[in-house]
Amino acid sequence: MRSNLVSSVSGVNIRASVRTDVWSILGQGDEALDKCEQYMLDLRWSTEETGKILANKISSFFGRTYEKIPPTKTVFDLVFKQPFHWGTARLEAFRPIHILSAGRPRWATQLCRLAARDAYKKHLDRIANHNISACLKEYGQSRLADLYKEHHHQCPQLELLIEAFAGSSTQYETRELLAKLQSQIVDKYGVPQIDGIVSGEGALAISHFLYRIGFLNARDERTRSGPLEFIRFEERPHLLSSIQNPDDGLKWEIHPSYRTVLRIDSDTFRLRRQTRVRKS
């Protein structure tokens, strides 16, 4: 039908959007799709691009309200009390915000608004670490709601899978992850349907699905390249798909945006702040 429409009506162009995880799966199964790569625009934002988006939003608002930015201030210093602490690192504010927003500018903006509201309530002139910490539960509730709305059709038991991690650890080795899913899900409720199929892979299929939707991320500690280096499904789609080499030596982490609302330990901002209080 689309080809008939394009050939019969002059000037018609068709543009389609596909989630990156869906495209990764389609691309593995259909060789003909290789021809589409040259026409594709990858809608993905790097850490620096998230920083530029936030900087543009701040400078636009400041320009409308106060005409110009003081020459002694950077854009981010107008709004954030920098540096931000992420684990043992001291970073520009937009870098932790990028990882907490999973690289989505809309989520980054929402997080900043919630943190700004908390700072205003506490009569602070700028957003600090503890303002981010204070809003992570409310922010996480929004992220979980988005996750359920976006992927519930793929797995009707998605809420059950996510809640199995409540109150547990941040990081897992593959054997620990599979054992947890086996005991908490498969042994109690059976293997859930994922994309309309009950997979014989059981816990491995569940973990792959959670990795695919971004609830789990991989992290290569051997690189020691910093606190913000997470590996997403789009970058390594074959991980957790075969029991012979499920992880390539990587460990698995619950994405930081979901940790506080699920009472998962090691909120990076909160732990760093508590450490500083104890030292004083």
C-alpha cells in the first residue's frame, strides 16, 4: 500500500520512527534492512549533547527574564552548585543528570524542574546534590510509569518482574541475576510471556528483556573509564541472549533512575552526601 501511494502521488515522502531496541532486533533478522542504514537518523543524545540542550534552555530563560548572563558566570553555574558528586568523582552537573535521565532530554528537563522546586522550597539560590537526591523518589515514580506504559504490551507481567528487585542490590554478576529471577519469578509464577512467547530460556530470557528495555545496564569495570560508562542494549544487543557467553565478563546494574523508588541500595548522590556529613 505504501509503495502504491508513493508511486501514484507525486511529492509524497514517508518517515517512520522505530525504537532503537526494536531496530536492533529487526536489523539482526533481515539482511535487506542493511540498505536502510544510509537513510536513517539516529535520535540519540550523548552526554555533551544533553549538556548543550540544558544550557540552551537555561540561557533562553535567563535571556528572556534578565536580558543577559553575567560575564563572571557560566550557564550551569547560574542554576547548579557545581561540582556534583557521583560516587568518588566530582563532575559538571549535566553529566549525572544525563545518566539519570537515560539520555532522554525530556527526562533530564523533568529532573531539573523537580530539583529546582526542592531548592526553592529550601530557600536555596541554586540546585545542589541534595536537591537531586530529594526528588529521586518522585522522579523514579514517573520513570517507572513511563516504563510500564511503554513496554507493558510486550510483557503483561512487567510490574512483577520489576518489583522482584525492590529492596535488593544495585549490581549483579550474571549468575546472581539469573538465580534471582529463577527464584523470585520462574519458580513462583512460571516463565512470563514476552512479546507473545513463553521462552524455554526462562530466567535468561527475562534478563535479556530487562536489559533490552533499559531497566538493566551492563558495565565493564575492567575499563575503569569513569562512573558514567554504561553499556546499553543498542550497543551490545547479543548480551544475555546465550547461556554460553551471556555477559562477556560484564556485570549488571539497575539503572540509577529506578533505584530510590524501588528502595534499591546505593543511591550515588545520597551516599556521597551522607559520607560528607559523617566526616564533618
